Amino acid sequence: MTTDLLAEIRSFLTETGLAPSRFGRLAANDPHLVSDLESGRSPTFRKAEAIRRFMSGYQGSRFDRVAEIAA
């Protein structure tokens, strides 16, 4: 599960341009989340589901939305 979740997170980071620490802070209130997962930490099922919910509901920052509207 951790490798699948980590692959999903890496893809999400590439698509959104979020820094790993920013992602961790937003998704789980843990700026070390991504580096800890890369080091072998296994999230609980509940934590993994919360991270996936965050990614599926992410709308971008307000600056991203302003840039889209201005374009």
C-alpha cells in the first residue's frame, strides 16, 4: 500500500507543482510526510484514505485560480 500511495503522491506533486513539505502540511499536517514515506514509514489505513481524499478534492491555491481566471 505504501508504494502505491507514494506513487500517487509523486504523481500529484508533479501535476500540481506542490513542494513535498507543503503537500504533507496540507494533506496531513505533517511537513515530513513524503520524506518519511520514502524512508519506509507506513501510514495507517485512515491516514492513507485522508491523504487520498485530500488529493482528490484539491482545488489548487487561490493564486492558481486567479491565474486561470486571468488567462
